[in-house]
Amino acid sequence: MRLLIGLVITLAFTTGCTLISAPEVQWVDSTTQLQWPAPPDKARIIFLRDFKGPGDFEKTSSSQKFLTWLTGERDKKLPFIAPYGIAADGLGRIWVADMGIRGVHQVDLAKGKVSYIFSAGNTPLTTPAGVAVDVDRQRLYVSDTTLAKVFLFDLEGRFLKEWDAPDNFGRPAGLAVDKFGQLYVVDAIKNRLSVFSPDGELLRTITSAILPELTFSTPSNVAVNAQGQIFVVDSMNFRVEFFSARGESLGTIGSIGDGPGYFARPRGIAIDGDGHIYVADATFDNVQVFDNNGKLLLHFGQPGKKQPGEFSLPAGMTIDQHNRLYVVDSFNQRLQVFEYLP
Amino acid sequence: MKRFFFSIIICTTLLWNETSHAVGELGENNGFNNNPHNLSSRSGNTKKAVTETQICIFCHIPHGAVANAPLWGRPDPTGSFDIRAGLGISDPGIVNTTLYSTAADYPNGASKLCLSCHDGVTAMGILANGDELDMSGGNALQIDLAISHPISFVYNSNVKTHLGSSYLWPTTAYLDNNSRVQCTICHQPHQDTKSGTYSLPFWRGAGTNDVTEYNAICTACHTATPSIVNEHNF
């Protein structure tokens, strides 16, 4: 009966309907105004909004509601359970790797849709950790720490290819892609960074050049700036080490300690349009911002449950071309989005 | 005579220290041991630092020595960040703050320290797999404690009433100083207990019989040995 009524209404609807333009992405939560440093200082970072799950991503248009009513079904949507890595194209598409759902949330804010990647071909994802997007080549890379592989998908989530190091990955974690489409893979067990050409050829392997260790210690994440300089979060050496595009070590940022400018559990890393370096710390529950010389510019965020700017074990981060900083607030099971004001 | 007396004291102390060290204790042999949580260069494991000899710093973050004022904005108080999970969690001066109240963030206490590494990237083995705990401690207990082994909640009379008769109230020794269930209710992170036929990792109260000692921990809270084992639900 429903179907019959639906069919009649649909016919009437389609004949008289005009095309509705794509809705704008709602980037700002106008009810919350937060800035760092606090007023009256010039705002450098502002809070935009947070995303707690499918309810915040999806736009339920009247036609969708109608379809739901018609079929009596809704797609199964999943909350964030244990999110870690994040990638964004700046136009409203966001990818979040989530070990809790054993998959990747694919969010399209402009379309108000969310879908999921659960497998690479016939291989179910087990612990997806890192994600990176190459918009120019329409590619999405996902690392899986237990399967010890990096998987390549198109931006519709279709599996294309499996990547591995010639001598195999140990535990591939954080990923980054530079403007040439080169892929950077952090290996948390083999303590190295592998750089691949877009074709999958291993170009170089990088590890720490800092005495006395001369090796990374459980590195977790990586970011590349506009000049091609590479920043590796060397978690258990409690610092960020940065390299030239050719892999020469240029220095470090931070060391172990509990004060501003120090690190306890450095995790996510991102770089804004002016080359500032953002590092999330899972023990401090904050984000620290450094300049290219490693000088501390700002720290923002504090431990907390749900308020904007409060974090519980922040994980992956990324910054899009509009200087929007996305922070995976893992144990608060949400994303928070901030903006850097140049 | 005096010398003899002192020798006895010193020997007794040494012997006592020796016998009080169970196998796999993190600090034994000046740090030369195979405890998986020993990430220093003295560790016998493959996953370890190359030169760092200090064993504690990987979990218990030392204070930063040099004040570092952020350049953006006016001079900020350059005190330390709040790492209440990282240092002296049994110190009342730390735990009896509003930050460690029933409204504290989740996870909290010692568990936060565990989960900051056991995130599936830095260390494997523990994954979040469930809904957030409501820690209001009030009647609005929205979490499903039936799933498995939640953490960071205050095990108070409201929780006990909600759970019903098949659960017991463990002795306070099993809870942290704020009466919370943490990872430490089952695990003792300084004590590597899994070796040979002993199957339980970092087990609180481990001795020589893993079956008995497993049940001893289970039955502190459960009236019957549960059918589901090895479940972590945070």
C-alpha cells in the first residue's frame, strides 16, 4: 500500500520538480565562540565545530525521509568507536580510520552522506590506523597495523591495490602524501619512514640521524610541508624530527617533559598554510603549535569530556587548504575542527 | 659486635629485597630485565630504546626543566601540563582535585596511562570497543555493564545495585584511590607474569598457578566464573 502511494507521489513529484542546488557545508557552530590565545590577544586558532557521528554528517532531505518512509528501512550508520587517522580534501570530504568499527568512515559533508570501507578486496580491514588522500590522483591510502599493509582505494572507496615495502612493513601507521603524489609510510616497529613514488616504487627509507640513538623509537605519524620537508612524530624519543625532501635530518622539535614545548605522548601532526607545525599529545590532551625553528607559538586544549577544545587522548590530525585543522578526539569519539587565522 | 649487628641488618635487607622481587619486576637488576614494559636500552626485548637507560620515563613523564613561553599571545603561566595520570596517581594531593572527580574525563586515572600507548599504533593488544561510560555515579547509569569489563567508573553502591546479586563488591585494594575500576583491577603493569606455562599477562597477584590466580581476580567481582574471557570493553 505504502509502495503504491509512494509511486503515485513520486510520479507527481518528478514531473513538477526542479533541481535543488547542493547545500553548503556547515563548518561553523555559531553557538560556540572560542579562540586561542584568549582575548584581547589576536586570535590565531578558533574553534569551528565538532562532529560526533552520523547525525552530524547526514542531511536528511525531505526526499530521503520519503524514501525511508517508503522502504521502511534506514542504512546502518556507525558512530566513531576508536578513531585514529584522518584525511580531508577541504571540500567537505573526510576520511577517518576507526579500529573500533574495523573500517574507514567516508564522510561527504556537502552531500550529507556517510559510507564505510570495511575491506580491501577480499581482505577485511582489521586495525586501520592511518589515512591519507591524494585529491589530484583521486586516491585514498589506508594503513592497517595488524595486516601490516597499506591499501589503495579510489575516492569512492573502491579497492585498487595493496602496497608493501620490498622487505615488508612491520607496523605501518601514519601516512602522508605530498604534492607530487609521493606516499610516506611511518613504520612503528621497523622504526623507519618509507617514501614511495605514486607507482609504488620505494624511493628512500629514512630514520633518525640524531645521536646517540640514530634511529626512531616507535614513530607514529608524519606530515609534509609545502617545501617538501618531512616531519616525523618519533613518539618514544618524545620529539618530532624533520628532514629535507631528500631525507637529510634538519633537526628536532621538543623533548620529554610535562611543560609547554615538551612531549609525553606525541601522536598526530599537521602543518598549516604558513608552515606552522601542530602536534597532538595524548597525555596532555592538547595541541602544541611550533614554528619552523621549533619555537613554541601556542598550546591549546585541555583534558575534558565534551566541551569544545577539550580532548580525551587526541590522535590523528590534518589541515586542509583552507587552514582548517581536524583533530580526532579519540576517546571522546568525535572530530573537532579548528581554523588557523593567518 | 656492632659491626656484626650492622652486617646482619644489611644482609637481611639485601635478602629481603631479593626475595621481594618477583620474576619480571620492572625495576629488578638495575633495569636489566625482559619485562615488556621495560622500553629502556637495558631491556632484553627487541622493542627497546637504543641508548636510554632510564626505565620509568616511558610511562611516568618527568617534569620539563626549562620554562617555555609560547610566542603567540601574552606570557602564559608556563607551569606544567596536567598529567595527573602520569605521576603519583595514589597521591591524595593529585587525586583529590575536582579534575579527578566523578565528572572526570574518560578514560581517567591509571587507565589513561595504559591507553595512551595501547592505541593499536604505539602498542597493540588493547582496543576501544564499546560505548562511553557514564561516570555520573548517579542513578542515570546508562552504560551496559553486561558487555564486558568497562573501566574508569566509580564502583559505588549505585553501580552495585544496578548490577544485582551476581556481582560482588571487590575489596578496596582492587580499586584505585577514588574507588574506580581501572585496568589495574586485573593487571599490574610493573610485573611481567607471562612466562613458560603461566599464561596471564601482567597479572595482579600472580604466583605459580595461573588458573587459581585467574579465578581469584574474577571472583573478586563475579559470583560465578564468567564464560567470556579476555574481553576489554572501554
